[in-house]
Amino acid sequence: MAACQTTLHFTRRLIHVWGKQRPAQVKLLSTNFCSQASSSNKLDNDVVEIMGNKFARDEWTNVTPNILSKVGRNLHNQQYHPLNLIKQRIHNHFYAKYPNRNGNPIFSMYDYLSPVVTTEQNFDSVLVPKDHVTRRKQDNYYINSGHLLRAHTSAHQRDLVKSGLDAFLVTGDVYRRDDIDRSHYPVFHQMEGVSLFSRHKLFGEVKGGDTLELFEDGQRVPGKQETHTLEAAKLVAHDLKQTLVALVRSLFGEDLQTRWVDCYFPFTHPSFELEILFGGEWLEVLGCGVMEQELLWKAGAGDKVGWAFGLGLERLAMILYGIPDIRIFWSTDHGFLSQFRVEDVSQPVKFQPFQKYEPIARDISFWIPPGFERADFLDLVRTVGGDIIEEVAIYDEFVHPKTKKMSNSYRIKYFQLEKLLTNEEVNSLHKEIQDAAVQQLGVEGRF
């Protein structure tokens, strides 16, 4: 969805079966699968190659070699990785709590869908307007004008519903050009859940349910869409909230306090965020809502209603395991991964820092040229410095009173998780960033 860094494009900038088919039998429209990292991911002057597929570059291409190196890593599928533990706990919860009458799981699970999607899948299929800010190059990693690395797992929602599924969870890596700090990373992992209801399924156990209807020609109000009856909207929202409160309590404990906050997403109405009381403060953990009926019409399921939710695996893992820096999830250091080598995925784990070093800060200032985009500078810093960059923060903007040129000043914090950086190493890397900014972005250094 879209408004707090969780699955259905839930970020604050914006803004999701029953069937007996097994995953291998489902035909997904325009969707490929990937199972492992590909060494062939590369970028040249004319072509972007990802997992063996080639895409012609054009004026929209802005994906970087650093980002391509992450495609196919699939941290959520690596055994004993904390993101995998979180995913497995959620899967286990849905398997155990929601079987069908034959004892088989209602929810189908997908965690190997390719992150390469079309712009239509990523935006149009979830009702993002053509002129919406979230389509900008500054926010996404475009392969070309027609393809990008998915910005949310909602990009697969329409195709899965169209394939005939009524209940599913999708987990995958998503890509956004974002800030650089301990809680943001250009690649993170989301899980999306969807559940659809026919008239019989929704009202079958309700007293007098045979007289109730899913749809009406009404008006949109805060509690329902114009096409939904009040009874249908209330029952779907009730089922959604019950399902998600049970989920977070299975992760954090049955005594967990929760609360709901009304919010807005473009592809659900009504929409909510779920907050939990953890460590003495209220923390947002996921976004959700009743699916816009237009989505279901376009997916060939217009005779049903449904809910969708989205959550970020890193967000949950950082809270649950006490992991302080999102970059740590990409570490291959034994001191990190060994802490999560557990026999039972529900076993409590408290992250213990395996190295204790202090970051080294360096400042960079420059006059910016016309058309300068901060996101381009952040990507340049990531490309040169990789995961050694802990944080990039702008601390000053200055307009020269005579020339009217604008200057930006940033503080870059260098910190390597596995070893102590020397001043000489940091100075050398900082010089590379300065030179690259001049050569590639056309800035005028004030070094």
C-alpha cells in the first residue's frame, strides 16, 4: 500500500486461497521468478542485464551497479537470517491459524517473485495516478521507461488475484531511492497479505446473512466505499483487524497492547495503521485497509470484496531482535549470522553487537548546478562508499547574495561493521566521493 515503509508501498510519502492451486500451478501474468543471485547483473552503455534478461537503456535508466549487486540476494530466503526467521514465523502463524475444512492452508505463499516489474504493474495496477509524486525518478530505480525494480510488493497483487487466488502472502526485496541513515537502506524487504471474500464467505455465519449484500450504489464516506454496503465494509475491516492483531501478538506476546490509527492510502478505503506499545513507546508496524473495489474489478474479481496489509521485515526484526542499524542485515560476518542460528524460529534472540567502533565524520560542500537532485548525490555516495556509509545528512543550505548560486553542505559518517576504519582510509574514500561529485554531477566543489 503506501505510507510508512511497509509492504503495500506504505511510506509516509503517499500514499495488496482459498483456491486449491499450488504455487507452481498458478500462472502469473507478465511475472517472472528468480531463485538466486545472478552474477550476470550488470550495466553498460546500452543495456541493463538482470538475472539473464536484457533491457535497453533509455533516458529513464537510473539503476546503479551497487543496486544491481543486491538483486537476487534474497535475504528473506536465507536460512538463519533474521529476515528469514521473521518471515517463517509469520508463515507458520498463517498456516496454523487459517486452514481450510480439509486442514490445508488457505493462504498461498510467494517469496521468489522477480523484483523486475513493469511501470504498469508497479503503479497503474494499484491505482497510482499518472502524475503522482511516487513515480518520480528521484524515488525509484528505473531500468528503463517501461521497467523498474519494484518499489513495493503490491506490484504483484493484481496478477495474483487475476490468477484466481483469494488469499496469499507475498514477500520480496523492494527498491527505493531513500535517505542514508541507520533506519533507511535502498533495498529492504516487504510482506504483503491479501484476503478476498465472496458474499457467502463474508455473511455465511452471520445471523440473517442471507439477506445481506456486498454492494450498493451509495456514497463514499469515511467508513466505506461508494460501492460497498455498510455491513460488508464493517465485516471486512473487522476481519482484517482481528487477523493483524493476532499476528503481531504471535510475534511480540499475547499481552501486547495495540491501537489503530486512521490514515490514507490510494488503494484502500478505509485505511489504517497498526501501532504496538513496545519498550515504553508506540511504534507503527504495518499499514492496511479494505481494498478499493476498482482494483478487484480490474483483476477479474469484481464480485468479491477484500482486505490487504503490508509490513516491512526489517522494521519488525529491528524491533523484535534489537538490531540498531539496517545495514547489518547485509553483513556476512559470522559474528552476526551465528546469533540467529536457532533450532526454533520462535526462539527469543537479542542481538549482541559483534564489534564496537565509532563512526568517522567528514563534511562536503559544493555549489549545485541547475537540475541537481539530492537523490543522485546519495546514490553516488552509496556507489562509491557502499555499506561503509552509515549516514549522509544535509546540515546547511546557502544562497550566495550576489551570484544567487546555491550551496549544499553534507556530513557523511563512515563506519564499517566488521573492522575499524583508519583516518587514511576515510580520507581516501572521501576524496573519491568529492571527485565523483564534480565529474558526474557537475557540482562546483568548496573543498
